[in-house]
Amino acid sequence: MREFLLGLRLLLGSGRGNRVRFLLMVAGGTVGVCCLAMVLAIPGILAAQDARQAAREPGCESPVDGYCSSGDKAALELTRRDPYGARPMTRVFLARGTASMQPPPGLPELPKPGELYVSPRLHDALEREPGLSQLLPGTVRGQIGARGLSSPDELYAYIGVTRDELKDGWRISYFGKSYAPYPTVEPSALEIVRFTLAGVVLLPLAVFLSVCARLSAAARARRLAALRLLGLSSKGVQRVNAAETVAAALCGALLGLGAYWLVNQFVARVGLPGFKWYPSDGSLSATTLLLCLVGCPALAWFVGRAGARRAAANPLQVRRSAVAKRPTRWGLLPLVPGLGIVAGYCVAGATGHAPRDTKVSSILMPIAVALVGLGLVLALPLLSQVLARGIARSTRSVSLGLAMRRNEVEPGGALRVATGLVLLVFAASLVQGVLIELNQVTRYDSPVQAYSIGLDGVTQEHQRGFEKLPGIRGHAVTANSWGREADGLVPSMHVVIATCGQARNMVPEFGRCVEGRPVRLVNPREPDYEDHKPGDSFPFHLRNEKGDLRVLTVTVPAERVRFDAEPGLAPLDTGDVLLPPSYVPKGFRPEGSFLSLASSSDADTVRSVLDGIGGIDPTTEVTPIGINVDALRQVAIVKTLLAVGMVLGLVIGVAAYLVAAADRAVERRSQVTALALLGARPWTLRAVQVAQVVVPLAVGLVLAVGAGKAAESSYLVTGGGDIFWDGEGVPLLIACALGAVVVAALGSLPLVGRRIDPELIRRD
């Protein structure tokens, strides 16, 4: 305890310079803890949103064959999820039953027929776009409370209808389940976020906090060496130094948590692009608070003890400013296995043997990234010293020679300045790889947007209304041939009931076709795996609205027509038979058939078509082919979180540079003054300072760009995508590296002042 009290007394009574250093350490700890709290709060925010989503999920007690045991007494529910731009809009149709039932969270009661409860964001959308009311029939009775919404910007509505209007609805008796059917971010995507944030934020953050704990390392070492010479024990010297760093870290942790609270309150209300949350969702858990309040001071404790080890072991060498020991080759130890794993994945991707075992890759890739990042930090002093020695021996420039000799003697001095920027460039490459993978998942390049509507339960009047909607360029009815279930797997045929002109409007390119004649469709992009041949016949069951049954026999034609479309994104497939509408009796259509519509793929047209379908029949389930609104929403959230991580990484990198540069300016004052008294010109001194920082930084950035691109490529290889190598991102990384060099060079210029103060070298 005596050593701790001595450390605190030295902290408060060692002059203005020491107090300024303490404030810098506190400021650095504040920024670091605030960034750490932001990263650790993200899983809690997502979990809170999923919990509210699970609490409103309908269910039933004692279900039998998918129906509640309460029978006709139970309420009816039908959920429809439609794309509203790139976001999902959920409509829940509810029909009251005779049994009492608690309303879903956020509602005072179940809506009556003709009543409507909407979320605040959907209420605003209704005022902006009156046409949206076609999807939301009824009068707005009120807005859904926060307890019933996963996020403030969610598009959600409860619509009251009669039981006759909801014959296909599910019987329910309560709201609330243990899981969310549509989580805010899927576990696999959340792993990507954690992996990226660990490399972008947490690794630079650990280095930044260590830099803050090592401020004024030389001056503090001399003072600690003096205490050791006065009789203080070796462990006591380490405790004195640790007391200062722990006090600064604890103050910084408290201020950082306060700063996080303010940031959370502000950002939660303003929101981020594609991602909003309630301020209460960002409340920190007990584990996070413990990690910030105990983990950061603990890190400062170990860093402080390690920083005082040399002063405690060799106080005379420290007081006499003896040459520090050269960095050992052990600093390369983390870099070698990290690059080995990364290189192995790159070779596997280049040779066409991309790994498919995602469990192993999910463990190895984070380990490799952490080893490479740590290796860049630890290997930089050794590489800087080797390079400085070689340049100093060969150069004839006075300024460059002085700079390289200083880096050779003290290779760790510039390390603190360069580390933050090196890790920032390395992290930028990782984020670029994640964005490439996300773009592969969500890419949609087809000029035609197709929609599929199940015709069972849809009247022919509604069908004709769907076909005549503004923006629809083509339509067709698709169906499979009839076969008994007892027959097992029997050959089947898929027909597309449409004219040649309608089919031509539904795909980008369609060959020559004679109207009124059945033809077989062939897409050269798809394999022809159909098991029927020309001349084979297949029966189709047809029914009209009265329920009358007819059987239509269709023979596979020999004539073929080629069309070109992206597989899976068009309503036509290889092997389909294009059947003219005249072959189907008037008023009849195949059982289990679907209506395929096609329009242009621009966002306004898609939105107009979906609104029009809802205006004809709001309960109709429509599937926009190729558009996964949940995936688009999750990708938008993941990109936002990655952007937040990059901003935090940028803040940490710049803060690490500013803190280290200011600290280095104070430590180098005596050396700069000595050179000035010996006759060195100001421009020479400035060139020396710039070269001391720029050369080791350039070495680190070259390694960061190379290792970052290798790590990015290996990440893409393990992701299972089609793109492994991305040359388009290299110019951006090089531009970032050059920008970091320019910033470091400009930041080094003020280290040389215009005044010469001989008092700075009086003791020497």
C-alpha cells in the first residue's frame, strides 16, 4: 500500500508536465473505453431487438395437426411480409375469436374488423404515400408501442378483419415464443461482424491503451530508477509505476462509460443508416461494465509493471541513458504462423481446392488475423532497426543519417507513433473482404423482376386484375402435371401457359416462336435435366370456380425455342413447355398453379406493382423472385456495423498517433535542443524528425498492405464465394497508406520548435 500511495503522491506533485501527461493518459483511456463499450454493446442491442420480436410471435396451446385445441373459439392470424424497397414490411391480419386473449405487446387490445394499428415509421410512410393504404385496409386506431417493435424504424401493422375474410388464417391463443423467426442478424452474419470488429477495433484498441499507459516512458523510467537507487525494492518500483497507470486507466474508464452513455442516447435517437435502436437497448450489461472497469485498469497494471522492469533491474543504465537492448527475433514469432495460415488458404483457393469445412476455418481465420495483426506490431521494431542500420551505412545525407542512427539506437520510439496507422490500414483490407462477400450474396443484375402468386384461393377476377396492373410487361400461368402420390417419384412436366409475346416480355432474350403452337423452352445457362422426351404425354387437372374437374393431356413437343435469362431469377426454366392459352378451356386453370408476373427491376416499378397487388387483395401472398428482403435488411445492418467499426478504428488509430506524437515531442525536446546548439539548421531537424517516423511507418504499411490483401483473399476463400482475388481494392489501400504517411509526416513537423531552451539539457 505504501508504494501505491507514493505513486499517487508523485502523480500529483511532479510538476505541470507530469499532470499534463496524466491528463493525456486519462483522455486516451476515455476514448478507448468508450470505443470498447460501443463494440461490446452491439450483441446486447441485437439480442434486445430479437427478444421483443419473439414476444409478439403468435402461438397456440395444445396444438393438434397445426390447429389450436380451442377450435372455433380461437382467434385467427395471418402474417404477410412484403418488400418495401430494400426493407421488409410485416402485416398481421387478426380476426377475433370468442375466447378471451391477451393482445400482442404494444397494443391495448386486439383490433376489431376495420381497425388498424401501425408502427410510427409505417404511420409516417402512410402519410407520405397514400397508395400504401391499399396494403393496409382499415382506419388507423393507434400506433404500436415500443414493446411491440423490434426497432423504432420497423414497418409493422396489425389489421383487424372478420373471420370470413381470414378463412386461411392460423388459430392462435397467445403471443410470445422463445425465439425470433426473423432475427435482426443471423448467427452466421453475426460471426462475421464479431470477426471483423475484433480485427478492426479490439486489436488496435489494445495497442492504443498500451500506448496510453506508456506515455513519457523515458522520463518515468529515469524517475523510477532514482527511486530504486534510493533504496526502494524492485517490486516496489513496479508498484509505484503501476499505481500511476492504474489511476489514469480507472479515471479514463469512468469517463469513457459516461461518454458512451451520452453517445448512445444521441445516436439511438438519430439512428444509423439502416439500423436504429431504442436507447435502453444500448444499456451495458454487468459483464461489460466489469470488463471496462476492471479489465482496462488490469491491462494498465501489467503494462505499468512491464514498463518499470528495466528501471528496477538496471537503474544505473537508465539514469545514464545507456543504449537499450536490441529487439530480438522473437518478435517475428506471431507473424510467421499467421502468414502461414493465410498463405495456405490462398494457395488452396488458387489451386481450386477451397476448403468447405467452415467449422475449422471459423477457428483458424480469427486466429490467423490476430497473429498477423500482433506480428505486425511486434516485428516492426526489428525490421525498422535492420532497415535503419542499412540506410545509415549507405546514405550521405546528414538528416537521413541522423534519423536512421536514432531509429537504430531506439527502434521502439517510432513504433508507438506508427502502430495505430499500420493496424488501421491492415483493418481496412479486412473490411473490404467482408464487403466483397456481402456483395456476392446480394448482387441482383437481372433487368426483369419476376413475381410469383399462388392461385389456389384467388378468384379469376383478381387474377385478371393482377395481369393488368400498371408496370406489368408480361404474365403467365405455370403448373406441374398431375401424378398420384402412391406412384412415388413419377416423371412430370412443367408448363408455362402464355403467348409467345407474353413469354418474350418476361425474359431479356427470347427466340423466334409461332403463336398457337406448343414449344419446349431451352436456356443455354441451365442443364437440361428433364426426364421426359418429345412425344411423352402428361395429364393436368383443371378446375373452374365451381369446382368442376377436367383433365388436359399435354404432349411434349419436338420444337424448341431458346431464351436467355439468369437461372433462378426468371419465371421460365429449361425443359418447360410453353403452352398457348387456347389449349386451356375458358374458365379453367390447372390445380396448384401459380401466376407469374414480370416487370422492370427498377425500385419504383417494383414498389408500384407490389402496392397494386395489395390493392386488389391485401391478403395475397406474393413472392418477388430474387429479392430476399430479410437478407437485404441484414446486409444493410452488417454494413452499418462495419462502418461503425471502421469509424471507431479510425478514431483509435488517429488518437494513438496524436497521443504518441505529442508524447514523443516532449521526450525528444532535449535531443532536438542539443542538435540545435551543435549548429543543426531547423530544416535539417525537421527532416530528421520526419524521416524518423516516415521510414518505419512505410515499412509497416508495406507489410500491412501485403498481409492485409493476403488475409482478405484467404477470408474470401473460406467464405465459399466466387470471388477470391480483388484487384480493384488495391488502389484504395495504397491511397490509405499514402494518406497515413502524409499525416505522419505533417504531424512530425511541429516537433521542432523555433525557440532553443538550453535548460532542457542542463542536467546532461
